[in-house]
Amino acid sequence: MSFRFRVLALLMLVAMAATAATAWLTLRQANRQVQETVTAGRQEVSRITGELRAYGFAHGTWDGLSSTVAQLAKDTGQRIRVATDSDVLLADSDALSGRDPRALSSQPPVVVDPRPVLRFPEGQVPRLSLKQAAQATADYRAAVTYAACLTRAGAELTARPDERGVPRISADGRPTRCEEPDGAADPRIQQDLDALRVCESEPLFAACVQRVFNERVGSSAPERLSIRLGVRNESPPTLAAAPTVAVAVGVALGVILGALLLSRAVLRPVRAMTLAAEGLGEGDLGRRVPVSGRDEIAQLGGAFNRMADSIQAGEERQRRLTSDIAHELRTPLANLRGYLEALRDGIVEPTPDLLASLHEEALLQQRIVDDLQDLALAEAGALTYHRTEVDLRELLEAGRRAHRAQAEAAGIALELEAPRPVYVTADPDRLRQVVGNLVGNALRATALGGTVTLALSPHGEPAVVEVRDTGTGIPAEDLPRLFDRFWRADAARGRATGGSGLGLSIARQIVTDHRGTIEVRSTVGAGTTFTVVLPTTPGGGVSGER
């Protein structure tokens, strides 16, 4: 099955899934809209009834209710008709807005009772509760009378329920002739208490007290309201089906057209990459793919070209490394073979000096092989490190002691500049290997009477180690190749005087594995400085003696 057909089939499946998802989302949206409409309607009804009840609770009368009804109708968009239980019309939002009253909806009216619900402390004996209920009845009659008087006088009122649920009325500073309420002076308080005594034997004590309270304050409290909301035959919001169908069809057509364009746009560079990959697998490392644009296909082509470049560079490095190893081993192995054959044929006498020379040559070859193994393990990330806290000052001192005899024999001063300990987390043996390589190179590059200095930065983080010499220096054009395998700055140096040519490569890899860096700067005729930068141990960088 071709890729184009698979893409087309996949996108057709996506189109059908998108169409089905569109239908499902439409149904879900419709259900959600219905639920939100019902919830919003309940919230509006709760707000309307709550504010109307609060009005009656605070004002003790329904006078001046029209402005509140008009504002509620404006805020909620509802048609509101408010009447008393005896069907006395108090306010109609249609009439208040200047339009003819519309037919009311068939929904049953909502009843609003402004009278308070009495509250009593838990665990109180019924007799004490009856006294408090009688006092609350008298206080409520007085509060209602006072609030109604203030309302007719045009005062701004606020009411808050006390611990029994009876409103406490507060008014603005406008002077009125209304008297402050004093329920204790009500002569009917004893009659209220006698009426409440029937509740002592009632199992539903609180309900009985509330019922008697409502009866006793009925002539003083505002009448209950009957609220009608909505308009007859009001159509609920609906979803249009045509846009949904149009979107589904558009999605299907768009997916099909996109499948055709996508398969054409994708297949061309994929085919080019396929041919290039086949050529790369057959050994043509110079094959590349043309890259245009900045999209994902172009990024894939660029990644393929970078991979090919890396493979080609790796192949060239491997070929060069093989040539370098053959070059390094060919001459000494030929010498060993020649002497061994001469010894076997009796042409050369096996003197102690000759045997010592052959043994030294074998050790040099073993050193090259060991260095190659270390370098291969380091570059593969398989070199073993045993990390611990290391004092770099002690490590440099150990390096100076190890090379002191060599320096004295060559007439070179080997100095240490490390005023304070600096601690790093590292493998001490591997760091000594790095320092030993740098010091050995510095001693070989420094003439009689020169100086090699091991320096440790005494301040700040990270830790900085420098190996400075006053030797011949390295030309600027040779510095970029200094860490290459088997490369020597002085072509005249051989294995006996210039090392294996692998030490700096190994040193750089060891420092890199310790999350550090190694750099070199040099001036011909003045000397060379190698700088190793390592992260210090957290909380233990530069410190005092310990």
C-alpha cells in the first residue's frame, strides 16, 4: 500500500472522526446550554425573591417597592409581576417600563414571606425560649412600625437580624417624627406569651413557636407576596443546525484536500531522503539532500545532512586515526623485529645494553596502547571515576614532588603558588594524570634555567589551576591542533622526547568528564600557560586551613 493512499485513508478517518466529534459536541453543547439556562433561571429567581424579601424585612412595608422591581427586571431581563396574597398589585415591570403588560407565563407564582424566622440558642429550656419569643414578637411589631414610618419619610434604611432573627433598623441622619422602637412597652407582650404557651407540649416546638409568632405579627407585618415571572409562550434559546452541518462538511472537504496537498508535499523530500540514505548505505558518504524552507520537512532534511556530515567526519577521523596508529607503531615494531631477527641469527650479541634498549622500546609501545585504550574509554564515557573530595593544593604539591627530580636534573625551577586549599569533587588519580601530563610537557618545553609554575587561584569559584612555563612557546597557528591525537607542537620531537602524542587528548577528555574546561595560551619565546577550570564542591570551595 503506497504512502499516499495510507495518508489519504488516515485523513479520511480523521475527517469522519471530526464529523462525529462535531455532532457529539453539538449535542453536548445543547445539553449544557439547557442546564445553564435552568441554572441561570434558578439563580435569577433566587436573586429576585431574596431582594424582595430583604426589602420587606428592612422596610416593614411594600411602599416604594416599584424602584426595586424595575431594577431587578433590568438586571435579570425577566418580566416581574408582584402582588400580595390578596391579589393587590404592587408593581409590574412591564408597566414600569412603559409597555403594555404581556400575558403571564403558566409557571406557578413564587411566594415571598418577609417575616423573620426566629432563632433560639441550642439547649435552651422551652420556658425561657417562650419568654424570648414573646419579647421577639413585641420587638418585631415595634421594628415594623418604625421601619414603615421611616420608609414613608423617605429615609435610607438598613436592617440586620439580631441573635433572635428580629430586624434591627438603622436609618440615615435625616430627621423624622418616627419614634424609636421599644418592644418592652408593648401591652400585648403578656398576650403573646399566653398564646405561645400552647407550644410547651408540642413535639415540634420550634415550628409551633414560629407559627404562633406569624399569627401574632400578621396584622403588623407586610403581607406575603405572590411573584409571577416570565411571559407566556416565550421561546427558549435554540441552536441553529445549519452552521453545525456546514462546519462538518467543511471539515471533511478540508481534510481531503489537505491529504492530497500533504501527501504531495511530504513525498517529494521523503523520496529524495530515501535515495540519499540508500547512497549513504552503499558507501557514498558525499550524498546530501536539498533543503529549502524552514518547516519540519526542511528540519528533517537538515538533520539528515548533519548526520551524513557526522558520519563522513567520523569515517575520516577513523581513517586518519588508523593511519596515525600505523605510523606510530610501524617504525618501532620494525626496529624490534630487526634486532630480534639479528639476535636469532647470531648477527648481534645479546648484550645487557641492547636488551635494556629493546625492553624500553617495548614499554613505549605498551604506553601508546594503554593511552589509546584510556582515550577510547574516555570518549565512549566508559572510563571509571572514583570521585571524592579533593584538595587541589595537596594534589598540585604531590605533582610537584613527583616531578622534582626530573626538574632538578634538567636545571629547571619547579614552583607552587597555592596559598589556600580549594576543594573539588573529582577522581584524584585522574586529576593527577592530567597535572602530570601538563607538567611533563612543560618540563620538556623549558630550557635550562627556566621555570615551571603550578598555580591555584585563591579566590572565587570555580577552581582555576594553571601550569605555566618559560619555554619556547607554541605558534598561534598550531594551538587549534594541540589536543589532536598523535600531534606534537615540535615536529622534531619523537616518542622518546615528546611523548605518545595522546596525553593532551586524554587530559581534555578527563577534564570534560569532570564538567570542567581546559584552555591554552602561548607566546613564542615567552612560554605557555595551560588553564584548567573545575567546579568546586558545593559549600566547600575556597576555605581556610583545615
